[in-house]
Amino acid sequence: MSNLAVLPIVIPLIASVISAFIPKKLGLSRVIAKLFAIIFLVYAGYLAWVVFTDGIIVMQSSGWAAPFGISIVADYLSVTLVLITSIVTTAAVFYAPSSLSQLQETYYFYTFMFLMISGVVGAFLTGDLFNLFVFFEVLLMASYGLIVLGGGKVQLRESLKYVLFNVFSSMLFVTTIGFIYASVGTVNMAHLAERIQEAEQAGVLTGLAVLLFFVFAIKAAIFPLYYWLPNSYIVPNPVVSALFGALLTKVGIYSILRMYTLVFNNDVGITHEIFIWLAMFTMLFGVIGALSTQNVKLIVTYNIIPAIGFILMGIGLYSTSGIEGSVYYLIHDMVIKAALFFLVGALVVAAGTDDLRKMGGLITRYPVLGWLFFVGSLVLAGVPPFSGFIGKLLLLRGSLEQEEILLTIAALITSLLILYSMIRIFVRGFWGDTVEELPEGQNKKVRNLTIPAAILLAISIFLGIGAEFIYPHVETIANMLLDRAEYINAVLRE
């Protein structure tokens, strides 16, 4: 049973290796990619069902008991994120042939994509801090290959910035892990949670907690460390941008959620108060960026940043409502961001430009695309009864319970501005005067790009209107995060 936990890492890794040997056989590469994506999706669903039915599954590598071996932990939070990752991956595999040129596909797109997915899933499932660093490096190396796919001058410039920021954060990450090991003698997360409770170096450990947060804040693009993200995420192909926007920053914010509920939760008066202020600035500055540009891809990309602020808001509140809101919003945002990046990719193909000032009248030729984008904008902004509303409702309830009035106001203003930033794409891009120079012969391609986005959007809508089914699972996740005993006992005393 314990081996079930490692298979979500292995399945995409096998797909990556196989794809590496047949890059020029494009038809076969596509078939294998779709086959493995579906296998990954089905298995992730099965694993989530097993964990929520029977409890946490732990695999101790090579039979070494924790904390001496590396623990792979399939708990309620990690399997949920693995399932969402598998959904996004499957949609991306079916979206890619219509989005990428054949030349881009043959340059190891599927190899890099599945390798990145393996790293993302490994980061979600690992129960070891050093292993988290390893999986970060795996997903980052794969993302370096994806971001330069196509080899344009702008891509190379922005990828250099992307690489430099991530190399710096990785150096800081491994250094901080060394300090933590020197202080408490372990890097197993469950063991760290116990050791830190017994440690007598409160000041040193608080400093290390802040330093580790700085590492994750770079990777999650939290204010003021988000400078590297916007342009880096719009230069690749839309399918790559969707994978980055839906998954990469979420690994950073997941790491904060995991470490600052399980391990560093002794002095919440310092660390979590910092989280609240940073969440507020991240929300506001992110949405200001979305309002400041006429590039439709950049508008969606900037809206990644306030979403991270909302998730950080719940972690900072560190209450039942706050953590539930963070988890619900994290699930919601992974799905809707991928859907919106897919839709924007289709929009750019339909309009022949990514400049909003040069668009207009697209609703007459592409009504389905237009109305899907409109609904996606409502979901992102948190209009009832969609999933964004459920997550924000829980977050606002937690904020009001702790009388964080300024934070509540900032969250409400941000939500309205997110809605405005997205609706102006719909109003100016799909309505208004028809642009006569619309590209011809794109109907089939736009339709093929729209279908995976529509499926993701349907899932996102279900997360909202099906909240009665989803919420009990989110509540289970939040209870585990706030009461660490179940996780610690599963890893150390299985």
C-alpha cells in the first residue's frame, strides 16, 4: 500500500524518458503523451479516493524508517494538489498540438513538460525538506527548457532573468536547510515539527523561519519579490504559460502553507503578522500591474500575483476559516488560471495580436470563446456562486473574526479590480467595432484551443456550485494542517 504514494512521481517521469527517445516521431509522441496523461489522471483520482477513505499513506524509501530515510507522504492536501495537477496536465497535453508549432513540439516539449510535472508532484508529496529542494531543482531545470522553447530574442532575455532569480533562491534555500540541520539535527518535516517544539533557540529558529519564507516568497512571487514573474510568463507559448501560471508559483505557496502550519508555528505573532501585511501588498500591487497594461497575456499573468496574496492571507490568519479559505482558493486558482491562459492563447490566435487596443468585435466570429472568457473572468474575480467566491468568503470570514479590517478592505478592493481588469478584455476585445484585419482560416484552430479550456472552466464552475461536496474535503485538509498530530504520527509512528 505504501508504494502507492510514489507512483504519481514515477508515471510522468517514465513519460518524460520515453518522450526523450522519440522527439521526431511527432504522432507517436502525442499518442504517448495523451496516454500517460490519462493514466496519471486516473491514478491521481484513485490515490485521492484511497487517502480520503483510509487515511494518510507514507512510503519510507529503501525501508529506512523516518527520520533516517526519505519520506513520501500522500496526505489530504498533497493528494488533492496532485489530482489538480493531473487535470491541468491532461488539458495541456490535448491543448499543445494546436498551440505549438510542430518544430516546437519536436524540441522535447513533452519531455520537459512531464519532467516538470514529476518535479511538481514530488514537491507536493515529499515529507523531507532537503528532498523538497531536490524536487524544486527538477521542476526548475525542466522549466528552463520550456521557457526557451522557440528561441526568440525576447524569450532568451526573460529566461535569463527567470534563471538568475531562481538560482539565487536555490542557493539560499540549500544554505538555510544547512542551518536548520545544524540547529535541530534533522530535515524530515514531521521530525522537524517535534524537534522545534523542544528546541531552546527560539530566536535562531524564528530567524531561520523568516529566511526560509524569503526563499519560498521568491518562488511564489510574493511582494516585493515578484519582479521576475510577469514578462517571464508571457514570452513562452500559451500552453507553457498555462503550466507555469497554474503550477509553479503554487509550489512556492504550498511550501509556505506546509512549513508554517506543520513546522514553524511556535511564534505566529511574528511570522504570521508579516504574512498578513505581505498578503495585503501582494494583492494590491499585483492587480495594479494587471490594470497598467494593454497586453492581454500580461493582464492574466499579473492576476497570478493577487491570487498568491489571497492564499497567503489565510496562512497569516492561521485560523480554521483562514486555512480553509487558503486551501479552497489554492485549488480554485490552479484550475481557473490554466483555463484563462488557454482562453487568452485562443484569443490571441483569433485576433492576430495580444494588444487589447487592436482588438474588437470578436464576439461575432467567436461567440463561444467570448462567453467562455466572460464566465472565466467572473470565476476568477469570485462572483457568486463560483469557486473564487467560496474561497474568498472563507478568507473574509476569517479576517473579520480576527478584526483585520484593513486586510478585509484590501481583499474586497482587489476582487473588484480583478473583475475590472478581466472584463475590460471582454468588453474591448469581443465587443466594439469589428477589426477588419482579423486573421482568416483560424476557426478550427481556435475551436481546438477552446475545448480544453472549456473543460477546465466546467471543473472550476463545479468547484463553486458543488461546494457542498467539495467543502467537507477542504475542511478535512484544514483540520489536518491545524492539528499536526495526524501527519506526525503517520510519518514517524506508522
